[in-house]
Amino acid sequence: MLGLDSEPLLCGECREKLVLIEGEICRQCGRSFSLFPEKYRQNDICLDCVRWSKKGPSISKNRSLLQYNPFMQEFMAQFKYRGDSELIKAFSDELRTLFKKEFRGTIVVPIPLSEERHYERGFNQSELIAISVGSTVVDALERPLHEEKQSKKSRADRLENQTVFTFKSGSDIRGKSITLVDDIYTTGATVEAAGKILLEQGARKVMSFTVARG
């Protein structure tokens, strides 16, 4: 999959399997409108985001670099579950470019793992992504509970996700614009839950940024 020169880079064959998120997108979650019929949207917002807006304020927007197609699914499995943490370097340049375009000047907060999950993987993939975009990273959240992996949950279960985050006391976010960073945005349940905590703790605005959008 990767060449091994100065840093891991996708080969041409693999890069052709990537699908950048381009064209018309949901103004809020960044989902490509090319992937679903017009009946599942209201003007420039998808129906998932309409539902989230009815649950109260949280993240103001999400942007993602790539569509979560079968190639990205395999790529992320190798990155997260098989300990290949260096793979994120394959997208570092593109991630930094998109981040600077959409989130310049914001503080980055990675989505945390539980202690058990962190020990199991050996690293937090969201923290590696956050570092790669080259902005100030604040480790403001904790995830004390061990949960079933999101990939094993149904869509309905994810939408009803009761993920519990806690705020790390002393984290300096009051009055600041925050960008949550995670690997994949599917239903939005994870970043919505994290965003609510940060807003309750005084953040001025919370957005999210992920490598892939499901």
C-alpha cells in the first residue's frame, strides 16, 4: 500500500481509490450531496443535521477530507486496530491544507479514548491526527468508560449514543473557538456529545474535523 522513502506515502494505485469530498455538501456536517437523494435534505442541510439541531446547540460544522468508502474502511482498520500509526502521514499535507482553510486560528481538542481502549491500541488515533494538522492541541476531554467499538454498533445505536465525556479541569478553552478532531464522522453522535461538554465549559464555538465522512 505504501512506499517507504522519507515518509510513508500512498502509491498511485491506492491513491486512485481515494474519493475526496468535493462539490455540493451539507453546510453543517460536510456530507457530500452526491451520495443520497434530494428527499433526504432540506435546502443545504441533510436530514441528520436537522435532527441534531432539534436536540440543542453543539458543533456548528464538520468538515472531512475523504469519503469513507471500502478502501478507507480497510485503511482505517489497519491504522487503528493493527497498530500502524505511521499511516496517518499519508494524508498529512491534505489534512493541514483543509484544516487551514476551514479552521485556522482554532484550538484543537482530540476525541479521547478510554484508558482501556488506549492501552489496547497503544495510541489515540485522534491525537495523532490532531498533531498532524499543526495547530495548538489541548487535551481537554476524558472518556472514563470503556464502550463497545463504534464500528460494531448499528446506525440506530450510534444515533442514541450515550457516550460520556468529562472535562479536564484546568483546560483553557473558555471563550475560545474549538475544533474537535476524530478519525471518522458517521452519524455525528460522538462529536455532538463532546461538543456539548465543551460548550457547557465556556467554549465560544465548537466545530469538528475528521479524516473521513461516512
